[in-house]
Amino acid sequence: MCGRFALTASASTLTEIFQIDVLPDVLPRYNVAPTTQVLSVVKTDGARVARTFRWGLIPFWAKDKKIGARMINARSETVASKPSFRSAFKKRRTLILSDGFYEWRREGKTKVPHLIGMKNGKPFAMAGLWESWTDKETDEEVHSCTIITTGPNTLMAPIHDRMPVILAQAHWDTWLNPHISDEAQLRALLHPYPAEEMAARTVSKRVGNVRNHGPEVQGPYEEA
């Protein structure tokens, strides 16, 4: 799964890479946790647009938004058919921006946190879906999202058995295009990113606490 990530690149860097006007008030983020707002990209009228979504997709048919806490990830193997995600998979796809995600490797009785990202340190786009949900009692409208995961590449395999789908830049516009709904075409994009372009390192145990959200969470791992 992918349950924690970071986005620490500057607004100018994100603007240049993703060709969007970035919302600077959401940067930097060293320890992004479920149910918080995440920076994403959608396509509107043919142009890429920055949006923020609540992380944890709330299906349009849900009675309570609390269900979103259990919908932070969608498995690539079932995303096209699972009732919670299949409508969004056809029509409401997004890029969720990051420059590193966290995963914990079990070593005996200890879980060691790792930060995984690109070797060149650049931000990347995780494949996501978004949904709009309205509370029937309060009329509150919530826009939420989920990150699609796949099996691990050779870098991730020793750390965890799942990883987020990271989309190559050449595939961004295909993924964002709301007029493309062919399941086979879309599913062909949902594969592990090349391991040779990625890197991983251990980080501080502080990342395990969502209340720690400064750069110290990416500091050195503390031995017991």
C-alpha cells in the first residue's frame, strides 16, 4: 500500500514540470497522511489544472465520509471493477504529486521506515482517482482521491509487496484525458515504475507519527 508520502519541491519546480499553476499554501509537505489535503492535477477544458483533494476516496453513494479513511489506495488489479472505484476509473483520473513515498520494512520485530523516490530527486506523478461526494444532511461537498497501487519492482520488493503506480511523463495526458475510457488502454499504464530510475534510503522513526510533519522526519534512522 501507500499510506504516507511527501511533496517538498518548490512551487516553481512543480509549475515547470507539470505545467500548472501551483497552490503554494500546500507546500512543503514532509509527512502527508490520509484524510489530509493532497496536491493533484486534473485536466479541464484541455488544460492541466492544480486541485487539492482529501486523501481517501469517498464513493458518491457512501452514507458517511468516514469510509474514505479505508479507501486511500486502490489495487490496480481490481480498480476497473470494484464498485468503489470503477466509475472514477472511467471518468475521474488524476495525478497525485509527490517527490517521495514512505514504506516500512520489517526486520525481525522492528519496522524500519524508508523514503523511496527518483534517483534524480525530481517530483513524480502517482496515478490517482477522484470523486465528489455530498453530505445529504449538511450539503457539504467533499472532493476526495485515492492512489492506485501495483506490485513491487526489484527495488521495492525487499521493502514491501506493494508500491504506488508512478506514471511516466509520456503517459500523463492519456491518464488525465476524461474522453479515454478504454479499460485495456488504461490498465496498460498500471505497472511498476523502472527500479533503475529509483532510490531508497532509511529515514527517522519520527515519520511514523502523523503529528511530526517537518523535515526532521527525513533525517537519519535512529538505531534502537
